[in-house]
Amino acid sequence: MILLVAAGATLYSAYFIFHAAARRQHARPHDVDQHRLHAQVAISIVATPTASVAPTTVTRHSMPELAESNQRYLAYLPHSGYHNQRIALENALVLARVLNRTLLLPPVRLGRPLTYKPFDVLYEASAITKVGLEYCSREVSHDQDPPPECDDYMDYTYVSWDTLVDMPSIRSEQPILDGWNFTDAWLHDVLNISSAAGDIFYLKDATRKQYSFQDVFTLDPPARKFSEYIHIDMLARRPERLIQLGTLFGSARLYLLLKANFLLRKHIRERMVFTNDHLIRAASAIRVALGGTYLGAHLRVSGNIFEWSAPENTRLAWWTLLHGALGFTDEEILELEETFFPEEDALEPPVIPVDIPAMRSPHPPLPPLPVDASPASGLSCRGPLHRASHLQQLNIPLFIATDAHNPSANPVLWRFIRTFPCSFFLEDFKEHTRALGQLRSETDGVPLKRFLMPFLDAMVVGQAWQVVGTEQSTFSAFVADVLWRTYHGFEIVQRG
């Protein structure tokens, strides 16, 4: 009886909260720039006339001439770097499919990120565009002192998701509507949706970890690190034509126990592999130059937590590579540390975390690592090869993908360079990446090469014989869980 009473009280409370939230909805401020209201996203990566590669084209997704009154939509607010936006997109696609709603899809922002803020602040910031500032691409390029409004023009850009990942196959399976930003005026003019008429249900988050979405009803505490959970079936019962969510970032944001939903998320994550033709050609050329068989390390050492923990993280990755990939024992690795780094204090072996999600998706054994693996002719190793027989396998090429500036001179990365004489970075392949310098965003003229290089870095390291990453990095997790496994024909790893 106590459990029944508690369950009834919980259901009543949830019902009350949702209806109270609906009454507290606030209309979004109108954008004063009318040119921004109707901008459609059909942003592609294009090459300048001097480019030696064919441009990547993107189909322009037409907007509906007249929205049907019974059409229902889902929107969300992306933020932060590329991989945080990618995770949010995965979650949004799953929710839209489960809720049987059309997803309103903004473009992906590359470069300086839009940081997370509580809903109302992020909602307004998402409406700001570069429309009307196109002249800045010329001013910044040729003027040493560009006008103030052009100060950050080249720091970021927007492109369509279709230019980077396999969105066309997802579009064939569920309805998606592209837009530059979804202001009140745009919603009213294009979709005939009005917040004043009660057409929109806002679920506003005050913190990044407020809401988790679950596909089963439970009286248990909210899933993992989130403070509240929303039952997806309750969202499905919302009558409003548009459900406007805030952040959807977080691999664990969706707590999916129903098999169909779990498999749906897996299917969508598999489509997040980079499919851009320019990047594929460059990555393939670099793989050939490395000899086809090599090791890979994805090392984050810049910015906030990764810079502070770089020594510990790189040592852990180094140990994981030697122990997990090459089969060295703890005693042998400690001896290598004493030999290669005599200036360092002796430390205990790090605790290599057990990767439970990866263990749930085992893959077939890898083919034996060739003892004579070496880079192709024309690519010289950084140092002399090891002569001792027990160190021969350390002569295999190692490709290090990293966000370090001038990585070959970065002292944190010397742990790998001293151990693997044939260590290489993306900066060693300038000729292979030259064509990317011709690419510009079609929408604002911003050069794209510097924004695309981290993706190319990840693609090259993802094709390695074995790869290690950086703890707590969503980028490294993507490389190991999705890219590396997809390139090797294995099942991807799901986290969350």
C-alpha cells in the first residue's frame, strides 16, 4: 500500500510539474535583424577556383511552402566544441525519432565555441549570426586594422552537418528540417507556430546536468550525474506542436533500457564517422605514407583540465600502449622508464582503468603486428632505431594526434618520441594537407583548414593498428569507440 501511494503521488507530481512548466513558458525575443529570420541552412564546404580538388556539394534542403497544422517538431540548443555538438545531435535524433517529431536542425559551429549557459541566455545567443558582415572576410584578410565588428569574424564558422558526416542516410529515415536559427518570427512565418498561442513547450535547464531523459518509468533517483529525469513517454504526450529543449550534450543524457531505442542510438552513432571527401583523400594518403601499419595515440594536452593533467594522462596513455597493445609487462615498462627517462622520479605503475563498455562489445583478434612495419620511402624517422631485440617492436611507426602547438617540441610528448623513434605528427605531412588550404565556408568565406585539421588528425589515428586516447576526452572516446572500430569493421562501443 505504501508503494502504491508513493507511486500515485509521484505521478501526480510529475503531471503538476509539466503543466506548471507549460504555464511558465516565455516567448523568445524577436530578432531585430529581419535578414536573420529567414536564413536557411544549406552551408557547404567549397574550394576556391584555384583548388586542385573538387568541391564537396551539399543538397539544399528546401523549406516547406506551407506547414501542416498537425506537423510536430523538436528543437534543442547546441553549444561547446564539435564533439559536444555531435553528442547532442545524436541525442536529438534519437529523441525526435522516438517522439515521432521532425527535428529542427541547426548547423554545426566550428572554431570558437558557443559556451553553455542557462536556457534563456543560450536561447538568445543562438540567434546571433554573421548575416550582414560578409564584407569582414575581405577586411580581415587585407586590412591590418579591421573594423571592430570584424574582430572575431574569422574565429568561427558554420557548416551543414551533411558536409562532415552521413546525414543523408539519416534523413532518409526520419524527417529533419534545417534552419540557421529558430527565432519566434521564423517559427511563425515558416511553420505557423506561435508561443503566444501555446504552440511551444519549453523545457528550460538552469544547469548543464539538470535533465536526463529515460524510456522507462522508475521511482529510482535520477540517472547517474543528472539532478532530474524526464520520462520520454511524458514528452510524447505533450500536445504542443514544438518541444523546445535546452542542452542535450552528454553521452549519458539518454538513459535507454528499451532494446529498440538502444539500437537506434547505436545506428545513429555509426553514421557520425567523417564522410567528407577532402578529409578521406588526405587521411588515406597519410596512411599510405606511414606504411599502412602503425600505432596511434590521441593526446589532448591543451586547455583547462587536459593541460593541468597532461603529465599524468600522457604517462597513462604511454603505459596503456606498451602494456595493452604491445604486451610489455609492468616490470619491463618500469625498466624502460628508468632507461629512457633517468631524469624523472621513479613512480608506481599507473592504474589502467577497465573499459567496461568496450568489454561489452568485444571484437575479433587483431592480425599480428608486423615486426618490420616501417614508414614508406621518403618519410624519415625522428631518431635512430632501437637495435636491441627486445625493443624492435618500438620501431613501428607511431602517429600522434594532438592539440599541442608545435607538438614535436612539446616536453610532455617527448615520452612518446624517445620511446618510438618513428613518431609522426600531422605537421609532418604538409604536402598531404595542402589541398585543404583551398577550402572555405560558402556562407561567410572563412578558411576551413584549421577547423578541419583535428578531424583529419582523428581519421589518421583511427586507422592505426591499435589506438590509445586521453582520459575524460569525448574526442578520444569518439576516436576509439567509433572511428577506430568502424575503420576496422568492428561493432562500435556505446557509452551512456
